[in-house]
Amino acid sequence: MANVEHRGPVSGSAGAVTGRMSAARAGLWLVAAVLAVRQLVAVLSTPRGERLADLETWIGPQGVLHVKGSLYDAPDRFTGTPFAGLVLKPLSRAAEQALGWGWTFGSLALVVVLGLVAARALPQPVSRRTSLLAAPVAISLLMLSLPVRDAFTTGQTSIIPVLLVLLGCFTVRGEKASGVLIGVAAALQPTVLLFAPLLWFTGRRRAAVSSGVTFAAATGLAWAAMPHDAWTYWVHHLAGAGLATNPAANANQSLHGMLLRFGIEGPLEIALFALLSVTVAALGLRRAVRYARDGQLLLAVAITGCVAVAVSPTTWQHQLLWVLLAVVGQVGKRASDRYMWPVLVVLALTLPSKMMLPNMTFLEPVRDNIVLIAALAAACAVPFLSRTSPLFRTPLPTDYAAPVPARWTWVPLVPVWRRVVARPNLILELLLIRVGYSAYQQVRLAATGGTISGGRATAEAHGHQVHSIEKFLHLDIEHWVNHAVVQHATWLKDFFNFYYTSFHFVVPLSLLAYMYVRRPADYRWARSALGFATLLALIGFWAYPLAPPRLMPGLGFIDTVHGAQDFSKPNYGTLTQLTNQYAAMPSLHFGWSLWCGIVIVVLARRKWVKALGLIHPLCTVSAIVATGNHWILDAVGGATVVGIGFFLTYALQGPRVRTVTAAAAQAEPDGESPGAHSNQTILPTAKG
């Protein structure tokens, strides 16, 4: 258990850090500082009655400090241990007045110390770059995580037990002192007592005994001082399990909460919870002991913390910080796979679950328990690599394409961003698409302040601007096309309605899926261009809310897809109540279709396939105009962002590369990818 890795990084030269590394380190520390300041401002700028809501259970007018009887009789519901109440209650009224500010800045200091200790505890060997950048990265991740943000906002103590455990395992000298810190943490959060078996089975038996004795002494002290409260907490409410207002809420990410959300209650739920808890504890602690003996003590601590998250009767959002520590585990044989587990954990701990998974009924069991699933995976399932494995330090290398000469000497701007030949991790790609689309939806809605009526006047004013510009340029054909299709070509109206509502997502996703499977090198090139184009479009939605023709009162457009609109209401139409319909400039309907056309034209070998690629954007621009969903200039905007997207991909990475095989070079069937074969040869494209 003795962790010799605390002594700091041993790899790398002892000379001066290169200028690039110094700049990267300074930049990361700047990011960490900005995140810290942002968190402080967010808390301290909140009205007094709304910030530090849980801290009000201690210091508020109806809080613990003002209750003469039982801690648990306070109108503001107190759910902490009797020991926690015993420690805080003696605070004087003078200290009480400054507690809000002190709590906020004190929590910030705790997060910084926590990040420093965690960075120092990384299992060796680590590169010099990792050792230099670990601390600011750790602090930044902590600041971004939902548990820390929730602890700041509500005024919770959940950071303290985690920090006490890390200090006990990695900083203090002597097993007794280590056990004392962990015992105090257990007195504040009882499931932390699970670290005692970890200490015992890894040879630190004095620390295990010391932690148990400290926990018993602290709990006994609280029992002697407040016997009624201790009985209420430990016996009447089963170690605080019954104090939760709604244990079935999604915020309770424990096995108990999950079973309640599944509709299981009563004796059956208690039996299942006990059985699952024992199983998870046995598997998780066994794995934690194995990784601790392997020299990965920080990972062992994270696994034990994940077990505590799962088996606790109530584990609220601010208590989930243990799961974030599991990012230190290394998973995967290939270097490109090493990012999958950390990214999954970081996303689960920093983003709302609805951004991770679509709002579909059959996905609710996963979406409502996503952090618990991450904790259970870390505790029982994820095959973290042992340090004795040769792949721990030297994973299978990533295959890169040879650099392609560019037309300009300054291309590529980012030489380290090399072209990868192998297909990327599928789970990460699906998450990237899902999170990206969620961000796309959020930005579209936020562009008008979160409501349709809030941005309606601005969007309609911009609509008149665009209409006037098109009149000046003699491009205002939307009204004529819209009415011609509705009045004289019903079949064409139905076709354009179907094309508008169906092909926008189907064609790009199908093309991405095909390239991922058959042409992985081209997939990365095309995906990067599409990502840049979409990001630029989001900026356009934010900067220039624009009403489409169908939502312009007085111009006489017919909404062929959604039906007639009642413009007398602030929110109107089928979709205006759900998302921002004023994200018309640039048109991603046309932009994505143009991206599809360019990709098909570039990659296809047969002329008729290239022609099909060109037909798709032509049909799309006809559909968006005929249905009244976009102006002609919206399509111009969509083409602009797509062009910039391809240019940025070229400028940052260099020219595209392609993969062929000797067998496929002579005669390749249409639609078949040379990259699908195993013996690949990387060939450059033409310059530029």
C-alpha cells in the first residue's frame, strides 16, 4: 500500500522546460483561474436568499444553529450526521454572518488542494509533460464537474471527505495520522468507512484500525452530546436513509435510488438493495486492493469511492466527486482508445444527462442513472490496465498518414494534428455527435433568450432586412416559388415537404456511417469539415436571429410543412413552442446537403455517383425555398460556412489523404472503399 509514487515524477530531464511546454502550462493555469473566478462570481452574484441553499439548513433563520432541540426538527431539513452538526453548531453569530463568504472561498481552496494532491498521486511512470500539466488540468476538471459546481451553489460539505481521504492516503506521514483523517471523513460521510477494508487488505492495518477507532470516537462523541439526534439519525432513519425528501429523485445516484425509480418498493426493494450492495462492495473492494498493490493507489481510491457512491442509501449530485477520480485508470490496447474512458467519465460528470442521451422513453433507465452506471462500471467492470502490462506505458501506436505537400508553406497551421488512418472509437464518435447536436439545440434556443417571444421582434426585423437585400439584388423569388408549388403542383409540394423533413439528417448520417466503416481516413477529414461548418453556423444563429419566410407576418407565405400560423400569439406553430425557429441564417439544411454533395463528388469514382451527390443539395435548396423555410440568402450563408469548414480543415491539418490497396487500385466497385481492406497504402492527393 505504501505509495512510492508520491515523490513526484521521475521521468524526463531535469533541465529547463521548453518554451512551448511553458506556454501550454501557463495557458492551462489561466483556464483554471478563469473557471475558478467564474464559479465565485456565479455564487456571490446570486441573491442572498437563493445562493447556498443547503447551507441555509445550518445558518438560516430556521437552520440548525437556531434550533434548541433536535437537529432533525429544524424546518430547514438537515440530513447530515450528528457529528457534522456537533462540529458546526458551536459557531458564534459573528462567524455565522461571514460563513457564506468564508464557505465559498474555503471551498475554492479545497478544490485547488484536491486537484494538486490528485495530480501528485498519478501512478508512475508519467511523462514530464503529464507531470507539468496534470495539476491545472485536474483543477479545471474539478471546477467544471457537476458535483463541485453543485457543492459551490448549495453550500455542501461533500468536497471535505474526498480531500481528507486523499490527504490520508497520499500526503500525511504515519499510518495512525492517515487513519485519523479517513475516520473523520467517515464521520461526515459514513460510507467512506469502506476505505478501512482497503487499508487493511493492502497492509496498512494500523491505518485501518485508526480510521475505525476515529469514526467510532467521533460518532460516540456526537451520541453522548446529542443522544436523541444520534438515535434519530442512526436508528430511526437507518443512517440517514429516511431523511431524504424524495430518495427516488434522479439526483439520488445510488442503487437505492435506481431501484425506487424502477418502481420497486417495500421489502423486495430492501432485499435487492442489500444484495446488490454486498455484491458491488465485494467486487469493487477486491479490484481496488488489486490496483493498490499494483501501485495505482489513486485508482484504488477512486474505485472504493465509486463503491461508496453505489451502496449509499442516498448519493446526491454533490457527493459524486469520487467518480471523476476514476479518469486516472488506463483502458485500451491502442493509443487512440485511451481517451474513451476519460471522455466518458468527464462528460457524465460535467454535462446534464439529457445532453448525453436523446429524450426517448426506452433510454430513460440509462439516462436517469448515467452517473451511477459510470460508478458501477469503474467499480466492477472496466478492465483497467495493470502497470505490469507492457501496454500500460507503450500502447499500440496510432497509424498516421504521411504528410501531403501543400500549395502554401504555412499549411498545416497545426503540424501535430496529423491525419490518422484508423477509424476512431465508435463510442466517442457517437457521443461527439450527440453532445454536438445537443449543444446545437441549446444555442439555437439561447439565441433568443430561451423563448420564442423574446426574440421575435429582432428576428422579424432581420427578416425584413434580408427581404430588402434580396429585392435589391433581384433574388426575391421565394414567394413566387412557394405559391407556384402550392397552387399548381400538389405532388411537388408533397415531395418537397417529405424531402425537407426526412433527408436533412438521414443523408449526412448515412454518409458518415459509410465513411466510418469503409473509408476511415476520409471520415476524419469530412467529419472535421462538417464540425467546423456547424460551429460557425451556431455563431450565426447567436449573432443574427432571423425569421424564415413562413414566420414573417404580412408577406403572405404559406407554411406547407407545419400549417397556418396564428401570428397573434407570442408562440405559435407546431415547433415554435419546442425550439428556436429563428435560427435560419445560415441554413444548415442547405449547408449539410452541400457538404454531402462535396464529399460524394470528391470520393466517388463513377460520374453518375458524383451526379447523385450534386442532385441532393439542388433538391434541398428547392425544398427550403418552396416550403417557405428559408430565404435564398440563407442558402448562401450555408454554403459559406461549409466552404470555410473545408478551408479550416485544410489549413489546420493540411491536404486530404486517401487510402487505396493494390487490389482495389485496378478496379474498385462503386461505393466500395479502398480503406476497408487491411493492406492499406497511403497516397497523397493533388497539391491543394
